[in-house]
Amino acid sequence: MGMTEDVESRLEQAGAWLLEPRALDEAILGCWTTPEGQVVALYDYHGLIEHFRKEAEDPESEDALFEAEEWISYNVMRALPYLGAKAPWVVVDVDDLEEEEEEEVYFTWEGKRWRKV
């Protein structure tokens, strides 16, 4: 995982927003053109959690996982709606989900089904 030069160039040309700190680029899966025609960065939800989990004092602890999930929820997910059409999408592979929802919440990218978090 991580941002390639092609993806970086495409996102830059589109003026897409990227998450800070830029070390989170390691969680970028690629880019996606939304139904509205805007190119956005696709971030892997689990990759974001792993980034923050690795920074914990004891990365393998349950507390580290909980704190990483809380950090993403509070500092990333809550901010995304305020970034507008150029906001990145945080996604999960449908295979990671225990139950499926209505069909319209899924999209296919790179041959897999994904859902926006």
C-alpha cells in the first residue's frame, strides 16, 4: 500500500485533499472519481488504524487498537464532511464487513467491492 507517483500526480492535478500528517499516505489505496466527477484519494480504514496503532507505546495492546480507532473516528472521520467534494474517501473492503447493507453504498475498484466508511 502507499501512494504511487501516478496516483500522487493525478490527485495533485485534481486538487484533491490529502490527510495530515502526510505519513498517512502509506494508507492510500489509489484515487477514485466520484459520481459527481471529482477525483479523490482513497484511504484504507484499516491502514489508517495501523498507522496510529504503530505509534502507541505498546502497539500490540488492546488499548493501542482502541486509541487508534478513537483517533481516526474523532480526528479524521468527523472532519471529512467539512472538506467538501475534494475530501478523501476512507473505505473498507467489503470482505472485511460482517454484514452487507443496501447495494448502493458499495462500489467496485481494482476488481474488489468497497464501502465508504
